[in-house]
Amino acid sequence: MNKYTFLQIFVLLLFSVTFMTSCQTDNSKKTKVYSSIQYAKGFSIVRNGDVSTLTIYSPYQNAKTVARFDFSVKKSEKTIQTPIKRIVVTSTTHVPMLELLGEENSIIGFPSTGFVSSNKTRKRIDSGFIKEIGIKGSLNTEILLDLKPEAIVSYAVNSPEKSLNVLKRAGIPIIYNGDWLEESPLGKAEWIKFFGLLFAKEKQADSIFTAIEKDYLEAISLAKSANLNPSIVSGAIMSGEIWNLPAGESYVAQFLKDANTNYLWQNTTGKGSLQLSFERVFEKAKAAKFWIAPGYFSSKNQMVSSNKLYAEFDAFKNDNIYTPTTKSGPTGGVLYYELATIRPDLVLKDLIKITHPELLPDYELTFFEKLK
């Protein structure tokens, strides 16, 4: 997925197509064991004997159908065999999850490979082991057919991607990943269990997520010990005269809440973005102590060139603007858009370091940098 749009976008999705599902009846004599999905709302995994059924509840935004896929380590015409050995993934958020599972060598194709920032996977791209398959929304189906993947993990924003229909007709499972639709940082990270199923590494995926969860919850507890909760403004004007910033129920606002800060729009409703006038934001946030994630801007000069009134904010005057868009890989892929989904604990620690530096005196920022 092209993540070179801002983090709120960040994000990726799933599909409304059901592929090779097998029906399980209430009369089954086998005991069903439900996997432990604690935070993610977009998928579930149900085990029934040798078969695990993956259900994707939101293949894309406002989807009215679900997608189900059956998996088994045993070869069957009715199931997808695991572990998958040759896979195509289409979002940069998929890459670190596969790397954590030790499955980066299974990736054989990726769109817009320049957006991948991981050194490990970049080496495989540069060595020709991972083929460029075009751009999202217009994938090269001829290359994909030649690659003969055992599965393609994709995403869709508002509807299934038409360019993948030919692959589906060729019998290649198209599995849609919806980590970007999750409403909480830990919900996004829990999608590593989705990949754990595909590679028959469920226990390893559970263990990785448990460690991340523990680190995240410990960071929340640490942030609560701070004596102050500094005021925060976020976003910027990205087009026209409209300032886009996270709504109060968004996962970005959740990060700021968990970091024990006073995000000035934390009490608003909505899980996406708010669209406000510059005047409304200026009136409320002129004196905000920190400005976190000012859109795509990569320097203060760039900001004032766009709008000289940005310089009137206290956070601008006091050099308290921090962005995740300036740390990138050798070909320009932004680290945040790739790694933050699976490492919310590091995002939260960054925010704590920025806003409560006394709590993490020896910690170095992973994603964010001070805007200069």
C-alpha cells in the first residue's frame, strides 16, 4: 500500500469475496476452539479440527458482506494449505509483520517497491527476489500470473479491486487485510495473528503480539505518572482552506490520550478526521504546547511558505513541532507508514518522550523527529 499519504490515512483493507470456504454445522462432533482476538474487530479465527476459518468482517469501508477463508495444513480442494510458501503482499504494513514471523523470504511480489523502507526486505527487492507488480489499483496481472503466488494479501478502500478478478478466476486466493480499519493501536497490531494463520505460526504470532501489548500497557502506566498533560494540536491544512486533524475517537487520538496529553479535540466524535477552518483551529490551539504530526510538511520553512500564520502558534515559536514523515528508507519509504502499525508501543514511547521527556530519559525516538 502506498503509505506516502499521512498516517491517518495510513493505513489498508480486505475483500467481500468468499473463496474456498467450507460450511461448518452445529451438528459437528469436533470441538471448536476460538482463537484469542482481544482488540481487533475486523477478523476472527475459528478452529474446527484440522480446519481454521478466517472471517474478515469489514473487507472494505461500509462493506455489507463478510469474507471467509478455510485453511488447513493438510492439502484439500476445499481449503488453502498452510504454511503459504509464495505470497504477494500489497501494503507496507504487511512487510514488518512477515519479518517478525521470519517469513520475509516468502514475499515474491509487491507494488510500488520504492515505498518499502526495511533494509532486510529492500535487499531482497534489489536482488530481484521480490518483483515489482505495478501500482495499487492497477496491478500487472500478467506478472502476478507468472509469479504463481499461493495467495495475494491485498486491501480495498471502498470496493473490491477489479484488477484482481483475473487472479481470482485463475484460482489464486485473494485475501483482504483490514488492519487500517481498526479503531485502536493494539487492534491494528493484532493483525499479526492473521499472518500467523497463513504461515502456520499462530503460537509465534500470539507471542509477538503479547510482548507488544505488554510493552504498550506498561508505557500507558508510565505516562499516567506524569504530573502534567500538555496541550496538543495536530494536522494542518492539506488542501484548500480546510485543516484536517484527528477526530476524538480515532486511533491517533487514542495514542495521544494514552500518552497522557491534552489533545484539544479529544472530546469530539468520529473515528476519522475533522475538517475545520484555520480560524477555528488557531483560536483553540494557538497556545498549544506541542504540535504533533503537521501533515506532510517536512520543515518549518515549508510550513510558513504555505501559510505564514503557522508561525503564530506557540508550538512553532518554541520549536515544539514533531513529525513522523522525515524518517525514511533509502528509496523514500516512510518508516512510520511501514512499521507503526505493528509497533504501537514504540509510537506511544515516542509520544511520551516528546511530551514527558523526564519519564524516558535514555529513550531515543523511533519514528518522530523535531521539525527544523
